[in-house]
Amino acid sequence: MKTNSKFVIGDIQGCYKEFKSLIKLIDPNKENKFLCVGDLVNRGPESEKVVDYVIKNNVKSVFGNHDLHLMAILIGVRKHNKKKDTMQRLINKNKAIEIIDYFSQFSFAKVVTNNKKKSLIVHAGVLPNWSLDNILSANDELQEDLKKDPEEFFSTMYSDRSKAISKSTNKKNRRRYLINVFTRMRFISEKNKLDLQTKLKKAGSNKFNPWFSYKHKCLKDVDNIIFGHWAALNGVTNHNNIRGIDLGCVWGGSLAAINIEDKSIITVDSVK
């Protein structure tokens, strides 16, 4: 393994043991840089240990929907759902300010360059008609709103807003739509309407297709798109330049890291 290799790690979701095992494989001497694809927390057993490690070791990530959910809980605009969420020990650590400050540095989309190859990292996906400039502009828009008024950002975040809208028409609904694109999207229509209900491999309607099945404008500016979020795919996109790396560790699958230079995948089986 080249010492300058860069990796992107898939959805960890509180699977700390697998996370540490994977780091030992891809970064045994703490020389290789890696980035996480989001969903560091929730559903798995040890979110508190993952977050402690991430902050202590200055690990970077893009936002996943579960990371945003954690921040909403810590800010106080959402309650921890005992039936679905597994972050009570993390919440009990009383480190809300530290976690919010650290997570607020994350982006919704990030370009990573290695040996002149550019990879776009997002949690769920991007719209087909977006150029790289469009993507980075949408990311900046969301980050600016989050930092300007975090409480308002998170209190209005939860929505199944599925239709695109201009900022001048309704900024709140536009923000909801952009968050859903970056962190929740799986299936979209030709007009960029989102199907946020279906989580399997196939949409419930023939109007919707996987977001990565369309021709993507941003691939003129980047070599690859790397995403997580969609465990049901098991990484299969049938697209050489759009790679999924959520292999469902929290559901008994594996935790994956992709080498962004040669696209090789390294995995650690779930201990579940």
C-alpha cells in the first residue's frame, strides 16, 4: 500500500470495533489520510466511542443524516427516540458543545484530490444536472445557514421535501430539499423529484430511478463520486465512476474503505 494513499470510509453508525480494525488496515502507521462518508453514529452499539475517537484524532467527514439528527438532539430541538436511536450513552456524556462545534466543521460535499485525481465525497448523492460549481455552491449555502442560526436550521430540517425550489421562492423549503439530496436521496425522477420512502434496490414507481443511473454533469470536473447511505445496494452501482461504500456494517455486513486512487476496497466484517 502506498504511503500517500487516501481512503474514504463508509457508514460507521456506531460500529467502533470495526472502525478501529479498519483503521489498522488502511493506516497502520498513521500516515494515510482518510475521510468518512457520514453517518458516524446511530443504530450501532458504540456511537460515543466513535465520536470520542473522531474528535481526539481530528477525523473529518461529510454530513450524514444521522450526524445531523444527533446535532438536532444535542441542540435540543429533537428528542432521542428510544425505539430507533442508540445514542443515549453519547448524549449522557454531556459533551454537546464540543460535539456540535466539531461536527459543524463538516461539509455536505467535499472534493478530495490525490495524484491529480479528484473524487467528490457525499453521503447520499448529488443531482444529475448539477455541475461541480452547483454542488459546492449548494454546500456553501447550507453550511452558511447552519452556522448562522443552528437552532433554526435544525428545528426546520425535518421534512420529506421532494421537489426542487428556488431560494428566492422559499428559502426554508429549498434548504430542506438540499439537505434531503445530500443526506437522504436514493431514487429520483427525470425532473429531480425525490422518492424518500423507498430504501430497497428498486423504486416503487417506474417514474423513479437510482440517482446514479442518470448522466452526471459533475463528472466532467471530477473523476469519481463516492457515496454511502444505501446499504441495500451492497456497493453495487454498475457505474465505474460512481461508487457506493455503505456495505451495511450495522446490519451485519461489513465496514468498507475505498482507495480513491485505484478504487480498491478494503473491508472488515461486522462483529454483530
